[in-house]
Amino acid sequence: MAQQHLDPTDPTTRAVPVSGDALAGYLRAQATEFLRSLRQHRETGGGGAPTRASSSLAENGSAGSVDAARALRRSARRISGSLHTFRPLLDPDWSERMRPELAWLSGTLAREHAYSARLERLIGALNRLSGTGFPTQAGPEPSTTSKGSLTIGAAKAGALLDRQLTLARTRAHSAALQALGSSRFHAVADSVAVLASEVPLTPAAATADLRPSAAAAESRLLDAVGPLPLLTAGHPYNAEALVHGLSADTAPQPQDAPWHQVRLLLRLHRYAREVLYGEECPVDVRLLGAGQALNRHRDAAEAASAAASAARTPRIAPATAYALGVLHADQRHEVEAARFAFQQSWQKEAVPTP
Amino acid sequence: MAQQHLDPTDPTTRAVPVSGDALAGYLRAQATEFLRSLRQHRETGGGGAPTRASSSLAENGSAGSVDAARALRRSARRISGSLHTFRPLLDPDWSERMRPELAWLSGTLAREHAYSARLERLIGALNRLSGTGFPTQAGPEPSTTSKGSLTIGAAKAGALLDRQLTLARTRAHSAALQALGSSRFHAVADSVAVLASEVPLTPAAATADLRPSAAAAESRLLDAVGPLPLLTAGHPYNAEALVHGLSADTAPQPQDAPWHQVRLLLRLHRYAREVLYGEECPVDVRLLGAGQALNRHRDAAEAASAAASAARTPRIAPATAYALGVLHADQRHEVEAARFAFQQSWQKEAVPTP
């Protein structure tokens, strides 16, 4: 299979130089968005406990704070990514200090959401595998209605996953609250506040062209996609993702790592495009599809791993372990399906190298 | 999706009438083959025990008898299928008596092979899932070499399946031996011996055209393929086959039944073509691919069911149950993959209705 490359003469690529001003504008806008989300997060009671015990009013309150936290992560990732991609145009000391702090913040904020989404995915899969056809319910435990049609094993597996992932989520929530109250966070927020008014560009940046840095981000993406086993991934039911599904090694599947890496590089490429195009950034359906497939790949891989890890809980019933085995395999097949979807998105509209 | 039909003007369809002589010739040839296989089966020691304890010499001996039993089943199925398809051309009393006896015989002979193939498939899958990359080994238990890389759960699951399926195979072997020594079998063999020299055609058969009966067999196939969910099957990773994978219902998956039915009708259609074309019957790659996919569908469905049933063994360890859950899901995905393969074969070269 010929390796695919994005064509540098693609009409979606800027033909004229883009100066450092565009970067400054983008960073200012993201910093402003960061501060807005932070305010919203405080106002919507970001400190509310996310536990099941909370009343529906508090749940509503926390829905707003979930949105705010998502927006906060979103802008933190974009600032951090742009600092990385356009490093040569920014004050190096400042950006070297800033990036790990933003990564720490978005990582800390992401964990709570990740556990909650993972539980929802796994409970949804258990319902699907039980043929209940009920909508996904990440409630305290499989709802009474759907529980009726679940086998004992599936119901117990759901309850076990719920206990483990809810505990993890509660801990992540506390950690996020603690982080948001820390002096480390206040230092980040102060830096972002400065960024909202004054971007520390290098003296040369105002007249420099952003395109080479953006092109380098794209090259890193293409270099990482190159070695992916796309030929295999393009053959449906290749059964690759479940190889090692029963191996003694409990570490995360090493075969997933290159895909996770591409996911991060695809994101950086997408942010670089946003910088180049500003407000008028056209949606690239190919990148969008590929990115969604890689998100699904990551989510399914982590859900599979959570099912395998729950199965190692001491003293569980064989029926519970069986259901977790089915669930693990199901999510690993989701991993395989996501690779197939990525391959389809990536190949479909790619412009082959002449 | 437009429903696909085999085109009656297809060049592979006989344009000129085919008389009852062709049927008589075919039945005589199959009966002769039946008697030859039966002789070979006796000569190669079809009575040898198929247990693991048997020496490699005895294993070699039984390899010949396995081939003979396969050939015996093969001709019994063809005789029985032709009696069914070309019913109007044959003495009705005789063929009504004959068919259930042939079905009993080929069913009894098939079971031993089925258990042995199922064990091989499951042990192969366990090795694959453990990432051992070892060739399939349906030995007494996972070989020492590969066992080293299996988790305890996978190794125990393999040993459990081996015990259960070997026991079932041994019983099937005894039942087959008993059948081959029974007066019921001798009556069948006598009837087949008569068939080898004299086919009981109706008086009108010699001048009748076989094609309408063959076309009816094809119609029954097309009618059964019509309602299959081929649109879903054609979307890779549709996750249909594992729906109900954890449902409380332990009966074989009802969603499999229409596919099993198509498998039988496809076989009857294939035999009818053999009757029409005789020796010069052209290979229809489409039918071949579709038939192989349906065999794989049946094998995977039965293997999945064997894994689920092993998981209901009392007092197994959770790790064993987990491995069996992974294995069950893996085989249900094989079921889904087989449906996809069938859809691909079936659609690819079908001539659409104008």
C-alpha cells in the first residue's frame, strides 16, 4: 500500500505566509476562554461532590460545572499544544515553564470525566451484551428495569465496575478540587491571565511565517501514521486487537501505544490548523473522522483494561469473571473497530503522493 | 439494498434439458463412492479408539479412517440431498424410507469429527489470544511449550475444554462404532448397494427434465437468503453477533438459525448443480466462498456455545471463567466475521435483478 501524505498544495493549506500575529491572537482568545470557563466553573459550583448521593439539583449544578471543566481542559490543551508547535516563535523560558503546568492541569481535570465516561461505556456494553436494548445508564448500578434481563454474572460485573470506577472518579474529583485550590493552579491561572493580554512572542515572531512550524507538526503526524499497521487494520475482523487478550502480561497492550501517539499528534496538527486559519478554520472531515476514531480507540482500550483489572479482584464469582471476560473481549473488538474506522477515514480522502 | 438473485440466464445454468439419466448416473456414482469409503473405513481400522492415549501408529491408522468416514458422510449427504431435490423423479416410498436413514448415518458419523474440530478451534483460539503464536494444537492439553505463555486461566480453560470435548468425542466415537455395527446400518448399506446398480426412477423420469427441480432448490436458497440481515452483516464491526452474549437465555442463539438454514440450502443447491453438470461441473467460486463462510459461521457458533457451556461447570476458578468469557466473545466475533465474509461472497459476483 502506498503511504498516504497530505498534499502541501492542498487548497485547505494556506498559500500565503501567516505571521506571528495570528499566533498571538489565537493564544489570547484561548486564554480568554480559559478564564471564562474558570469563572463559570466556580459559579456553577465546581466544588459539588459528584457522588450518586447528590440530589438532582446538585446534579444539575454539576452539569454546568462539567461543561465548564471541559471548556477549561479544551483551552488548556490548545494553549499547551500551540506553545509546543510554535516553540521557535515564543519566549523559550516562559513556554518551557508554562507547558508542563498546563499539562498537569488538563490531566488532573480530565481524570474525573474519563472514569465517568468509562463506566458509562462499560455499563452500556453490558446492557448491549445482555440484549436488553436499554439505553446506556451509568447510574449507581444497572437500573432495576435492565437488571431484570441481565444474567447474575452481568449484573454483578456491572456492580463491581460501578464500585471500582465510582471510587476512582470520586478520588479524581477530590484531586481536581484540590488542584483548583492549590497555589500551583493559581500560578497557572495568573500566567494565563497575562497571556490573555500579552503574548510573549520573540522579537522576530511578528514578521516570521508560522507555516513551517505547522508543517513540521503535520510531518510528525505523518511520520507516526506511516508505521501503523493500516493494511491489517483495513481488513475487517483481522482479530489483531485481541491478540494477547489472555496473555499473562497485565500491562496495557503495547500494540495500542503507537495509535495513542498518533491521536496526540493529530490533535496538535488540528490545533496548528486552527492557529493558521483563525476563526475561519474550515472543518476537515477527514481529520475529524480520524480523530473521533482515535478517541474511540483510546476509550475502548481503557475500558477493556478496566474490565480485565476488575476480573483480578479477589474472591469474585466465576459468573462475574465470565461476564468481565466477555466485556473485555468486546471492548478489545471495539479497539479493532476503531482502528478500522481510522483506516477508512485516513485513506478515503487522502491525496496520494504523486 | 436491492435483493440479489442468481440470474436464470447465467451461462453456468444448463440451457438444454437434462434428463433423469443424469440423476441416475449421479446417484450410482455416489453410491459406489459410499461403498468404497465403507470398505476403506473397515480396512483402516475405523474401530480404533480416538483417545489421546493411542500410540502414534494407531493415530496414523485412524487418520485413514477419518478420511474414510469423511468420504462416507460426503456421499451419504449427496445421496440424501439429491433424493430430496429430485423427489418427483424417484420412487416416493423408497426415497421417503431412505432419506431419514442416510441423515441418521451422516449425523452419527459427523459428531465425532465435529467435537474434535471444535476442540482444535478453541485451543487454537486460546493460543492466539495468549499471543503465543503457536500453531493450533488439539493435543491432550495445551502443549508444555505453549502452556508456558498461557495465563493460568487460559491454561485451565484449555484443560477444561479438552476434558469436556474429548469425553464428548469419545462418546460420539463409540456411538459411531455402534451405529456401523448395527442392523439399521446394514440395511442402509444394502439399500445403497442396490442403488449403485439400479436407481429407482419413476417411469416418467427418463424423459423428464431435471432443471425445474434444480431451479426449485435454488429458489428455496434465494428465499432463505432474502431475509438475512445482509445490510448489517456488510458493515464490519456491527457487533450484532455478540448481542445476547450475556443474556440469561442459555439456548443456542436464535439469530444463528436462519444462517444455518441457508447453509443447508446452499449445500442442496450445490449438489443439484453437480447432478445437472455431472463430471464437468464448473466450480462456482461465489457458492464456494459463501459455503465456506457458512461452515465457519456454524463452527464458530458451536465453539462459542461450548465455551459458554464450559463456563457453567460448577466450582471453576474465576480466572478460568474469565478466559472462557474472552473465548466465547472471540468466537461470537468469528460468527460476525463469517457473516461479513458470506455477505462479501454473496454480493460480489451476484447478478442483480434487472
